[in-house]
Amino acid sequence: MSDTWTLKVIEPNREPREFAARDGLVFGSHIDCGVVFMDKKVDGHHAKLVTEGDGLAILNLVDEDGPKIDGDKVLAQGEREELRVGMEIGLGKSMIIVQGPAGE
């Protein structure tokens, strides 16, 4: 996955934010996370990006209410799902949208 891939974070009562997708990026409500959420439904260390083959995957770090993929599949603790352009990842009441390089 290229450094030009971005993750658009949409959270209630906040302006949308964008982050570069990279291995080890942690999502959660704890201050030490790479992407910090104010959403009370997001756990301290909820999920993180990990290398998966030639790309990246989202890894669930919690035992309940794991990331919801494309509004349907909920990841179990320790389960991962490879990122793809347009993928929507629900955390609590928030959403992460995977965006590809410019033009995709």
C-alpha cells in the first residue's frame, strides 16, 4: 500500500480528519493512539493497522464491539480484514473511510 493512501475519519461533532495509512497506526480513545477519538463508544485501543501481504489490514484489539466492516461484518478479537479502496470501517459511532491514491 502506497504512502499516498489516506484514511478519512468521520466522528460525531468533529470536523473530518485525514491520516496516512501506515503499519502500526492505532485507533482508540487513549491519548497515546495515533488516531485519537472523542467518541465514547470507541475503546482505549480499539484497532490498529498491520502489514498483510503487500498491503495493510485493520486488526481488532477489543473483545466486544469490534470494527464493523462496510456496515455488515463485525471483526472478532484478533481478526483482521485487508484494506481496500472505499472500505468503510465503523468504530463506535465513528467511521473510517479508506481512500486510495489520487484519482482512485
